[in-house]
Amino acid sequence: PPLNQILNLRDIEKVARDVLTYKALAYYASAADDETTHNENAHAFSRFFFHPRVLRRISQVDPSTTILGINSSIPIFISATGLAKLGHPLGEANLARGAGRTSIIQMLSTYASLSASQVAAARLSPSQPLFFQLYKPRDHALAAERIREVEALGYRAIVLTVDAPVAGNRERDVRAPFELEAQEREAAGGQGGEMPRQPERVDEDLEEQINLNGTVGSSLSNADLDMTFTETIPWLRSVTKLPIMLKGIQCVADAVLAAEAGVDGILLSNHGGRQLEYSLPPIEVLYKIRQQRPDVFDKLEVYIDGGVCRGTDVLKALCLGAKAVGMGRPFLYAQSAYGEAGVVHAVRILQREIVLGMRLLGATSVSELVPEMVERVDWQPL
Ligand code: FNR
């Protein structure tokens, strides 16, 4: 369908599910175990309802914000995801150009299918901001070298992922190659033709990366399984002057430790449900921090990602104290289905939904989104 028939992010996902190869979809959509946390990430937003304010002047609405001090046209950024080329030949370059055209920030994954310099070169201009997501190898010198490399390329923040010292159990991903073979055997059997031995291949490079990515830590033998708040964070601070964000904080106690460690931001995230099954949805963790330790919001910037689909999801998070929210799969789907134009369209949809929601809530800027505007209900919504 043409982009003007794509009304929301669910529409984009539907198109992507049709165009993606079996294997790419398995990699993008997979989550840990029975995918409970993955499903609950999205569902959890439905427990939060608004207290809209009326009779406020709302002709002028500004949805922009800053993320680690950098301007963003809407309170959304592209979370780090591996292997965008599985979905579209231009991969992460689509994300970079789409982000540039809409003035949002892209966080590049350690496991991107384009190099950090290729993505930097794909930007609309050298001033377009990029963040770098780091999986820290055990070797400090190697990690420091990587950081210096992305600093030199103009990346503006280091996002250290802390929820994936080892890979979660993603069975969809493991099963994909076998199921593909079985389907093809069946198809070939029906026609009596020769059984296609080699199903459609992604290039060797990518295959290797999938295997690496599927087993972060266990076979990726250089992953640092011994990171700590008291050693790793001071080390990282000594290596870079860039702002530091910890990605994958999943409880109140660790949010407090992150604040004490002096990082600039935390991204409450369970890796889109791909790591520990039954880790709480990030919107619930955010709510708990708001209730139990609101002082954390004064010490660092708080972000969430996982299951965000609608402008209202974003507004709920902002009311509870998040500065912005990240989105992973929705941008992978957008660039897979429509390339750069899909990324731009997705941001435009979100922008429209956010501005509409702000008007109906009675807020003209993100600073007017306050905790009193949301309530967590204990009944089960339909
Ligand atoms: C991820 N995620 C991720 N995170 C990270 O720090 N480094 C990485 O390389 C990846 N790779 C990756 C690949 C794929 C296919 C997915 C779906 C996710 C996690 C990602 O940054 C983010 O936390 C989640 O995607 C957020 O959930 P939603 O928006 O996908 O629901």
C-alpha cells in the first residue's frame, strides 16, 4: 500500500511482515522464552489512563525536547538494533537519513550491519547527532579504542548496554532456519521438483553476525561478564567526556545506583523482551521510580523503551518523568517496508499523534506533562 494509506505504526508493521524474509522477521520479532515480557511491554501502557485538563490555551504546541542536551523534534529516538540490512539493502543508512530529515536522534548498535563511519557518512550533515551503543568487550583497551573511534566520527553519546552480558533465549530465532527448510521441503515435495537445498541467502557477513548476535556473551567470548557499577562506570568516565547512558536498567535499586555512579542518563529497558523473560515492562519500572524514588529524576535523565506504539504511550512516559522514549522494532519495520521514506513517515505519524494528544491533555510543551495527568488503574482494561 502507498504511504498515504499507512495511518499508524501497526499498519507499517503489517506491511513489513509481508515483505520481510522469514529469517529477518524471526530475528526482528523474536523475544525471550514465551515472549511474555515482550507482549506485556506494549500491554502495560493500557493500565495508565489520563486526567486531561481542559480550557487551556492550546493553539501553540511544541513537542520538542532535549536528549542528553541535544535537541530532538519530538520526544522519541531510534533505539539500537542490529542488522538493519536484513530488512532493506540500505539498512542503517535509511535510519540515519530518516532521522536527519525529521530531526530525531539515532542510536547506532554495536551490531549494526553498516560501520559507524558508514552511518556517519550517510547523515544529511555532519551536525546531525548520532549516539553509539556499546557492548563492552572484556578487553578495556579494545573498548577504549572503539569509543575513541566513534568520538572522532562525531558521535555525541556513549550508550552502554547492561542487560545483555549473555544472550536471552530466543527460540523463534533458533528455529527459523529449520522451519524455513521444512516449508521448502513441503513445497518442493508437492511439485515433485528438486528440493531447494539453499534457501534464499543473506550474505555471509550477515549470517555470521546473526550467530554472534544470537549468542552475545556465550560464544561472543570477548563480552565483559564482570561489569560493575563501581568499576566499569568510573572506567568509562575516565575514557570519554561524552555523556554516558546506561541501557537496560530494570529496577528501582539499579536506577538509584546509576544515579550514584554519576551517569548522565538511564534507559529503562528489557531489550524489547529479548533478555530476561518476566522482567517488568519499563513503563511499570518508571512508575515505581516515580513513586519510590522521585529524587532520581533530579540526578539524571530517565528514558524508556519497549512496546511503544502510539503517541499516547509516549505522553504517559513523559508525564511520569521520562525525557523521551526509544523505539526499536517499529523503525526496523518502517525501513524494511519503505526505506528512508518509511522512517520519515513513522516519525510524522508519531508527531501528529503526540501533538494531538498534548492538545487534548491541555499541555503546550513537554514540561507541562506532569505526574498528576496520569493514573495507574488496577482494573484490567478491555
Ligand atoms: C535489539 N536491541 C538491541 N539493544 C542493544 O543495546 N544492542 C543491540 O544490538 C540490539 N539489537 C536489537 C535487535 C533487534 C532485532 C531488536 C528488536 C532489539 C534492543 C533495542 O535497543 C530496544 O531496547 C528494543 O527494541 C525496544 O523494544 P521495541 O521498541 O522493539 O518494542
